Amino acid sequence: MENHKQKKQKLSLTGSISLGTGVMIGAGIFVLMGQIAELVGDLFPIAFIVGAIVVGFSSYSYVKFSNAYPSSGGVAKFLSQSYGPGTATGTFSLLMYVSMVVSESLVAGTFGAYTLRLFPEEYAGYASFFGVGLIVIAYIVNISGNKVIEVTATFTAIIKVVGIAILAISGLVISGLPTMTGKYVSEAGGNLPEGFGFIAALALSILAYKGFTTITNQGGDIENPHKNIGRSIIISIMICTLIYVILALSVAGGLSIPEIIEAKDYALAAAAQPVFGELGFLMTIILAIIATVSGVIASVYSASRMFGMLSNMKQVPNLKRMGNLKNPALIFTVSLAILLTILFDLTRIASIGAIFYLIMDIAIHWGLFRYLKNEFEFNPVMPLIAITLDGVILGAFIYLKYLNDPFVLIVALIGIVLIILSERLFMISHTDSEGKMHMEMDNEKMDGIM
């Protein structure tokens, strides 16, 4: 009876894809489009295409890992298989976790930015307030169980995918294909050597797709995980690539680059207004609200599952000691997301998330290439290509921030140092007299995978 109940609670492939696309579309389309245009000018639709290619190489490692080690710990499990117990696994896992929470904050802030378009100008400072409210709603949905999450994600994913497709195709038909000369250089991109602006912008483009990694955290909750996680990753990336490119072309055809930059926090709604009028403007805002709501729900789900797994693996303090709180990993996750939403604007949130993610991503590929050659079959050239691409993009993005917003680098560096130090101290605290770190990597009760 219990097994039948557990089976009914499993996520289907459709539900998994809905969660993955929910995270990606919620963050990528509605705010990052304007930020990318600010760097590369009228070539920003191409940045989404190149970003998809880079993510395609990157996803290879995650698919191989997921097929071999499906787990609710996702990336944390992959890193533990590569690097073993210790500071390295904990540090890279926490970088991924924090980047996931940053994504929650980014999408929540985007929700606030679009929701404010429905209110008079004097309410302009309340974007964070709306974002925090959405995170609280996501918490309520997440404590309601997997089926509620799946139904919510599937329903909202269908609405936004269909709605965005109609918006993008209609916009292209009315406005036509944009002219992309590459001659326009924005002020932010103009401070960089030629070509660096485009390469740096790929960090944000990749961030728009990084939601696919959250699918790896569904290993304990998805039907047939050894196959369906990899399938879900590939299908989600393909769906989002198609949507991103069509919509970017539509926005580029409807607005000039200066107009896109001016409205970068709500560029999609601004692009709809001259094409569809006030009704189109309103419908786009409603669509953005639906998309960001589903994005935050999906991201909170995946991030809290990962943090719970880190606790189970003894990479972070035991959450069971936090008293009688229901799902302390979820509470900690939403609390951190709320803090980030209050403290940082959308551009800085996106930048910090991109830096953390790319560092962790490089660690994933290196772990596969260096340590798991004898564990399962894979093409070693693929992770090496992914490492090279990530390294070049990360270097260009860091240089961009050094020139234009060094505060982001300071915050990112402080965050990385704190993570390393806290992990090192925690590792020392549960290392026995023989120098062994006792971790429950194989005791995944929370996964339901044997």
C-alpha cells in the first residue's frame, strides 16, 4: 500500500519538464533579455543562440551524471562522486545551492518589476515587497506536496509557453525580422575590448538556461530516474532555446536597443505595447506574473531539495536539530532568497548568480573528466570543451564587472571565501581521529532510490 502511494507521488516526465522550463523561462526571458541587450546591442538575439550551444556542451556532463547517479541531491551527489567527502565537494555544492537561491531572488524581483507596471509611478519602490510576497507563496505551495507542485508547474508552464509563443510569433509577423548589424555598441559594452561585451553577455545567457540543472535534483521524486532525468534536461533546453530565440527576435523587431535598455527590468512588456497596444501590454504583464510565479515555485522546490541532501550527506549542519520545524531546508532556502531580494537589484543578483554558477559548472566537468573515467562511459572531449567555454566566458564577465561594477566582484569574493571557510571548519568538526569524514552519501532515505 505504501509503495503504491509512493509511486503515485512520483513526478512524471511531463512534470519534470514543467519544473525545468518553469525555472528557466521565469528568469531568462523577462529580465535577462534587457541586461544582455545592454551589453551587446542589436546582436542580443544571437547571444541566446550561442548561449544555448554552450549549455548544450555543458548539459552533456549532467546527463551522464544523472543517468549514473539519479539523486535528490543532484549536483551535490555528482560532486561527491567526483571529489569524495571534504571541503571541495561542500564548497562547490554550496556555490550551486547559492546560485539556485540567487535565481529564486532574480525571478522574484522580476515578478515585482512587472507587477509594478500595474500600479502608479509612486509605487516604484515596492518591487522587493512583491518579490518577497511571491517567495512566501512559493513556500506555501512547496509544503503542500509533490503533486500540488507538479499540477501547479504543469498548469502554469502550459499557459506561459503557449502565451509566449503566441506573443513571439505575432510580434514577428507584425514587426518582421530585426536588422542585426552589430554596429550598435551600448555604453556598458563600449568599455570593453572588441568582442568582450558579447562573450561576457554569454554569462547571462547561460544563466537564462541554468534552470536545467535543477532537474537533476528530482532523482528521488521522478519516475524511471535513470532515463527520465536526462530526457527532461534535453527536452527542457530545446523548448527554452526555441522560445528564447523567437521572443528575442520579436522584441528586437518591436523596440530600438535604447528603448530595450531603458526598460530592461520589464523589456518584454515594453516591446508588446507598440505592437499590440495597451491590451497587449497588460496581457504580457499577466503572462510574466504567471511565468515568474511558476519559476519561483520550481526553483524553491529544487534548491530546498539540494540543501536537504547536503544536510543528509553531512556537508552542512544536521537540519533535524533545528527543533520541530517542518522542512527546515525549505525554510532556510526561502529565508535566504528573501534576504537577497531585499538587498540587491536585478542586475547585481544576476551577475552574482552567473559567477557562482560558472565556477561550479567548471568543477562538475572537471570532476567527470578527471575522476570518473573508469566509472562509466562518456566522451572525455565533451567536458573539456565545456570547461574551456565556461572559463573564457567567466573571464570576460569578471573583466566586465571589474570595469563597470566592481562591487559585484567584492560581494562574490566575500561569498566564496565565507563558503570555503565555513565548509572547512565544518569538515574539521566531524572528522574522526583517523582523519576520516563520515558522510551518509549512500544513505539517501530522502531519495527513495535504492
